[in-house]
Amino acid sequence: MNEPLTLLLIGVLFLLLMFILLQPTKGIIPTIRRNKSANQKALLEDALKFIYNCEYNNISCTLNSIAGNLNISADAAAGIVAKLQNMGMIQVDKEYIALTSEGRSYALRVIRVHRLWEKFLADETSMTEKEWHKAAEEIEHKLSDEDANKLAAQIGNPVFDPHGDPIPTAKGEIPEKVGKHLTEMKPGEMATIIHIEDEPHTIYSQIVAEGLYPGMQIRMNEVNDKRVKFEANGDECILSPLIAKSITIGPIKLEKPVEGKLKPLSSLKVGEKGIVLGIAKSLRGQQRRRLMDLGIVPGTEIEAELESVTGDPVAYRVRGTTIALRKNQADKIYLVKEEERN
């Protein structure tokens, strides 16, 4: 190959490489810059959310606590704090950090998107509780205020997210914190779970694994520095105090007393009947609507008709129709057994 042709090929390859690297919309270098900018924006917004949550829960916010929450080094956290301070979003007094009015408004906009998206996922999709938070963490940095308002209107402008957290309004209004920690209950006291903290994820996963959810009624049996033992929907639950502090409870609201007769549908043996009292609030969206469409509503008689070889699913007779339900669904349908009715 002669030298001019070689130089021409090298030149063409060089231009092609520059085009791939620098193309305004799809080039590698612009893409890297956009990703870096998006990551920086996400870190700033996550920091604002964390500072807001500290203030909402009356906890002091420091540089080290921000670094721990964002899982970054203290130097990186210092850079985030300095940038937020220059933007007028926060004020720093010695080692303590607080939001300005502008920073609080910004934080509430991000929190609004996060909680609206979790509510949408809980009610309109089949995603599980463990998946809501992660998905909302990704979308909260992408939706505009206009998108958030459209989403809110689509799902009926909800007031609370599925964890029991209040959803800020479009104007940035949010109710004051209410309730008390589960660990503050006394033996014999009854209450309703009104909020479950979804961070850190490891603790939230353990709470979800216990089948606990906002709206559940509980009765405290024992509280000490080693364990918290209580009854929830007829089952005994034991948590460590550390985990129990992630659960907030409020006054119980009963339309009528059930006197311990509440049983899950899964407790019925073949041939036994019961009267449906309700469906657990943790069963949401399409699954809940399907059960109600099948006639599983308060006051309906239901009978265990046939058990599969493995014991799951079980066939139940409801309003003249036989339906099959998995145990994880039947566990969340509550009733009074026929022989226990007053």
C-alpha cells in the first residue's frame, strides 16, 4: 500500500473516531458528561432530601451523617455541602447543616415525586414493596413538576404514600409529623401502624418480611431493651428495638370490636366457612381489585372447598363460584369463622 493512501485511511479513521467521541447527541464524551452531570444532580437532590428528613424527624444533620447516608467519602460530602451552600440551598452553623426556605422547597419537590411514584407503583402495578423505593429513587431525579402534577391527577391526588408518609402538595405543603415509635407502646396497649420507614433498605426488608404494613392493628405484649413483642392480625411478631423504631403507630380506629376472632382465610380447613371482614391494605392494585370483583368483600360468605396436592393453591366457594387462591393472597383476607360468629 502506498504512503498517500495509508495517510488518507489514517485521516478518515481519525475523523470517524472524533465523530464517535464528540457527536453532540450520541457521542461518547458528551454522553459521559451528561451522565456525570446527572449523577451530580442526583447527589445534590439526595443530600437535600436527607437534610429535610433529619429536620422533619428532629435529628441533627452533620457532614458525616450526609456522607453515611449517600455512601460517599467525607471529602465528597464536603464538596456537595459547599455546592449547596453556594446555591443558597443550605446554611451551615459550625458542624450542623440546615435547609434554607429555597432548599426546603426544592427538597419537597423531589420528595413529592418519589412518594407519588411509590403510590403509583403500589396501586397500579404488580411490583412488590421491596421494589417501590428503588424504582422511585431513579425516577425522582427525572420527572418535572408538570409531570408530577399529571401523575398526581392520574392517581387521584393521594395524601399518603404506601408507607404512610405524607405526600407534599404542589405548593410544598406537608402536615406535621404525628404518632410515636412502636417502642413507646406499653404492654396491653392497642394501636394502628401509620408509617413504616423505608430506609435503610435492610431494616425495611425485615419489616416487610414480617408482613407488617400501614393500617394494620396491633396489640403490644412486651417491650424491653432486648425485644419488642406484639400481636398483629392474630400472629405474634418479635422485633429488635432497632427495627421497631422504624415503625410509627397511632390511635386505633375500630368501626366495631372483633374480640380476637379475626382469622386469615388461609386458616379455613376444607368444609369450613367464614364471613369476610376485609382485605389487608398491603394487598393493593390489580390483585385487590380482582378479589373484590370476585365477590370477596365484607359480609360475603366463603367456604374452603378443595385443597391441591401441595396445599397451595386452595379452591374456595364464593357466591356460587369456585376460585383458586394462593396462600400469600389468602393470608391477607380476614374473616370470622362461621362457628365463632355471635
